[in-house]
Amino acid sequence: MATKAVLTALTAPGVLDAPTTRFESGGGVAIAQRIRDGEVADIAVLASGAIDKLAAAGLVDAGSIRPIFRSEGVTAVPEDAVAPDISSVAAVQEAFAAAEGIGYSTGPSGDALLALIDDWGLRESIGARLVQAPAGVPVASLIADHRVAIGVQQRSELADRAGVRIVGGMPPGAEMSTTFSGAVLTASPRPEDADRVLAALAGPAAYETIRRHHLQPATDL
């Protein structure tokens, strides 16, 4: 879901020199499962870890994998709330300890957040206040509706959302970043056209649009 807006923009007519493409967006876990279940498509764009698993299963062509963009995990609060201090790991831990609810996603940003919480030894003390958004539901909706006091998700999914205020990225020592890659499905009936699309999405002509949607080109890594 972090890629929905940017892929829609990049595949609009005349934006890139590539075959006409229609993307269907959904939660990454659900999309990967649909591919495992045999659904036919030409291209998949998912978090790199998910793409690698599909390649290991022979469902996408490993040689076609291209990193496309990178998304930063950030912290946000309701628009009318006081922004907590997140300038250090200790400050984030204090903010989480004080929050009535902490929203996170089913995707890679959620996995990264839970790993941090476990590393910090906070799961037992704040576990009851962790609120996972259902697959395909943005954490932004939990924040805007005041169902959580703090939310963590990809910047591209929280930026410009009504009722949501982004506080900032996670501090040094707790940075969260997800690289999204594209690959050609081994079941694709048009692998050459599909590869051309991936090359265009990862190429310089896409950079301005990628940055405008609060992501960074993978070449910025």
C-alpha cells in the first residue's frame, strides 16, 4: 500500500517510456499470497524481502529483480495532539511507554517496529496497547480517528493524510527503512514487456515522481 500512489502516477499515460501497465494495489502479505496461489500477472512490486521469498519459490524471475524505491518509517500523531519527543531512542521508548495506543501495520514497517520493541524489552509492558491495522488499512486511519495516540508506518502512507501529523523519522539507532523491488513473474506471458516496465520504474525518468510521493529512488541508497 505504500507504493499505490506512486505506481499510479508513474504508470499514467505519457509519464514513462514503457508499455501500458495497470497495477492493482493491496496489502503486501495478501498480494504475495495471491501470487503463491497461482494468480497470473506480469510484475510484482513488494518489499524486497517478500520479492526474495517469491524468487526462492520460483514464482518470480530472480534475474529480473530491480530495487525501485525506498520508504522511510516515521512516527505520527493525531493532528491536534502534542508531538512527543522522538529525538533519541530513549525518548521514543518514553513516548511509547506513555502512549495510550500505538498503531502499526501488517507490512514491513510493522515488522520492524515489533523487532525494535522486542529488542528494547518493552513487549510485556506495552504489548496490550499495540494496535495492528487490518491488512490493507492504513495506520493513518487509526491515528486520525484517535484510536491510537502514536502510529508508525511508511512516510508515503502517512503524508498528506487528513487528521495526521508526522512527527518525524525514527532516531539514530532505530531507523526504519524499506526498499521496494519489482520482479517479473515466471508465469508472465509478456516477460520482455514486463522487464521494460521495471527498467522504466527504476530509471532516472521516474525519480522526480518518486520523490514527490515521499519516497526515495533506490539509487539514493
